[in-house]
Amino acid sequence: MDLTFAIIGSLLVLIGFFGSILPIIPGPPISWAGLLMLKWTDYINDNLPGYQNVLWILLFFVILVTILDYLVPIMGTKKYGGSKRGVWGATLGVVVGLFFGPLGIILGPFLGAYLGEISTGKKDHDALRAAWGSFMGFLLGVGLKLMTCGAILFFFIRFLFF
């Protein structure tokens, strides 16, 4: 049973890490759940120095990053004069961009935000500016999620093997 929990935990950590790029999958909470799975195995002793502290600290960052993931793109878009359509366009652009590989994931939010802003009747210059803000907000959100999931992955490996 311990091996089953360790395998499920490993899968959750990896799914969460890769899910950090996708706006549909809540990457950090899934990764944290994988780290939590180790608690119910014999691989982790509850007396292991730092395990409980790491769990609580990472939970704090998971909650913080999850909230910021929704706020940062909106703040970036609004800072550069964007609208809700720009934010929605960026989100849809990520989903469509998934079918075009890494370049699609990078360009999708920008093009989606641009098209969303154009659909509101904005001029090209203003739409490009808002799209840039949305794109930067999206990248910042993805970066925060990847860093958090990277820390979870690090501690998962550390507690499992060392």
C-alpha cells in the first residue's frame, strides 16, 4: 500500500508540475496533494525533521500562488488598458495554443488577448498594449506556479529518497 501511495503521490506531483502551464489544471494544489500523499506511507516518518513545517509553508505558498494566478493577468491587462475580453482572449489563447506546441503556448495568450481587445473596437496600438500586459501577467502567473511546483518536487524527492 505504501508503494501505491508513493506512486500516486509521484504522479500527482508531476501532473501538477506540468499543469502549471495549463490554465485549466490547478498545478500547485495537485502537486501539494502529491507531497501530502507521502504522509500516509512508511517512507516518511512523522518525526522527520522539517516535514511538517515544509508541508505548512508550501501550503501557504500554494494558496497564495493560486490566488495570484487569477489576479496577476487581470492586473497586468488593466495596467496596460485592457478589458475583460482581453483576459478571456488570453485564457482561450493558451488553450488553443496547446495544440501548436511550446510556441503556441507562448504566443497563444498574446494573440488571444490581442483579438479580444480588437473585438471591443480598440485600435491596433491600444490592443497590442493591452495584449502585452495580459501576456506578461500570464507569464508571471505561470512562473510563480512553476517555482512553487518545482519546490514541491524538490521536497518530494528529498523526503522520498534522502
